[in-house]
Amino acid sequence: MPDPRTLSDMTDDASEGDDSESEGLTYAETGVDIDASEAATKALIGAAGEFEGDYAGLVDIGDQYLALATDGVGTKLLVAEAIGDYSTIGIDCMAMNANDLLAAGVEPVAFVDYLAVENPDEETSEEIGAGLREGAKRAGVALVGGETAVMPDVIKGLDIAGTCAGLAPKDAVFPGEAEVGDVLVGWPSSGIHSNGLTLAREAVTRNHEYTDAFPPNPEVTIAEELLTPTRIYSEVLGPLRDAETHAAAHVTGGGWTNLARMGDLHFEITDPFDPQAVFEFVQEAGNVGDEEMHRTFNMGTGFVAALPEADAEEVVEASEDAQVIGHVEEGDGVVAVRGLELRE
């Protein structure tokens, strides 16, 4: 039978699991195998050569780094397609790129987009463009160009991706490695963001339509809740640069295992932000296990930084909605959160 527990009543025995966990929907079963994806990415990097940087590629241009990040929106596009509303998709595209630069300690400055379509549609393009403009405003970047490609033999529907460029003085870039004793400061997400939608879509459409009212908030539809734009964390860069920030993580694909990208250490999460109602809805709709949820989604926390305790306190004071969520210990790449132990 389904596991009756929800995120609100999880206990420290969550990592033990039970027979019902194996019956729940997983990301791999919906077509996205994170382990296979990581292996393919490593193969690409190995064939192309080493890249400098983690979340963003860094190019030495003298006394500064030019940083580049590229990403798309993923299957969130299919939710937009289902209800014919692409007005927020451009924000997501901007966010997924700008946030990766911010996690490296780099200020985003310019953005180009690539829109590939099966058939050109003026209204859809206008909605996507409006979202890109709003995303650029939130990220504080300039939209400097883009490309639209009509490829009916390749694309079904549409796909959008972008590349964001940023600049940073060399001494402003985060080292990228947390240190034992560091405090973890987190910022809340705006919801499901733009990753894990393959799992979320499969879960919620088992017994619901996208146009159904979202049960925790009937004033919006399920699709509208899923399409809540990814938060852009531009405001965190100033406080983090003023502090001795050792590393930061944008919590995207892979969920909480992203924190392990800050070093082969033990990341103990003691006070995460509460997950928004959409996560419990997805979990119950798909009977998704607790560990699978945390390996797939941000679960309420979208951005995390590691820094000394005194600096962490200053960052929290300088930020509107930041809080200390945990600390760093000796370990081997483990993220401990809500009774779970996650390895990258």
C-alpha cells in the first residue's frame, strides 16, 4: 500500500525506507536517469577536454574572468504547451543560466537565446519574448541577441535554451570548496523551479488534469502552480561577495545532491526551509519516496552558500529571506537532510 507519510510528518527513520517506497514513482521510471545523465556528461567533458569552473565555464581575460553558462527550460515546456501559456518560460530560461553564474560568484551581464520551433507562431514568440524581458530585468542583464530556427523535421513543438555571460574580478570568484566548520546559509525557492518536471508531470497527471484546481490553493490551476517561474537569486551576490564565501550551490537537477558539488564533505542540514505545497502534492499524487523527492527537487530551498560562522551571520542580516540551514563537517560527500543521507 502507499506510504502514508508526507513531508510534514517525516521522522529520522526516513532513510530506512519500507516496502512501499519501492512501489512509488521514480525519476528514472519517467525517462530521466540521473546517474546515466551524469555519466554521459562526464563522457562529454572527457572527450572535449577539461573545463575550468563548475556551475559556469571561466575564461581568463587578464584581471577578470569571463564566465559562460548555458541551459534550457526542460519539460516544463510541455506544461506550458498543454495550456497554451508560454508567458513565464522566458523567466525560467534566464533563471537557470543566471543562477549558475551567481553560484560561481559571477555577476551576469548579457544573455542570448536560441528558440527552435516546429512551426513559427507569432503569439507564442511574443509570450516567450516578454518572459525573457522580465527575466532579464530580474537578473539585471542585457538581452543582446538570439536565434530562431524553424526545424519541423527535428523539433516537435518548441524548445528554448540560452547562454548567459558574466564578469568577475579574479578575487571575487568563489573558491568552490566548502571548509569544515562552515555554516550553510540558504534562500527559499519559489516552488518547483525548472527541474524534475518529467517526474512531476507524470505524478500529477495520473489522476488529474492540468486545468484542474490545485487542491492546496483552488484559486490557481495545477498547471499554473507548476509554471511558477524559477527564482533568480541576483540579490544574494552582493552580501556573499562582501563575506568570505567559500562555495555556493544552485539547487537544480539532482536536488539536494547538488550541495556535494561544494566538496567531498558532510553537509548537515538542520533547518531547511519548509517545502511549498506543490511538493507534497506531487509526492502524494505519484506515491514518490522521500529520498527520490530530495534527489529530484529543491524541496523549498533553492540556493545555498558555505562560509564561516561570523560571515554567515552578516549575510543573513543583509538578506531579506536568508537563514542558517546547517553546517559542514568532515565526511565523504554526504548531504544529510530530513533524516535522509544523500550521495551525489
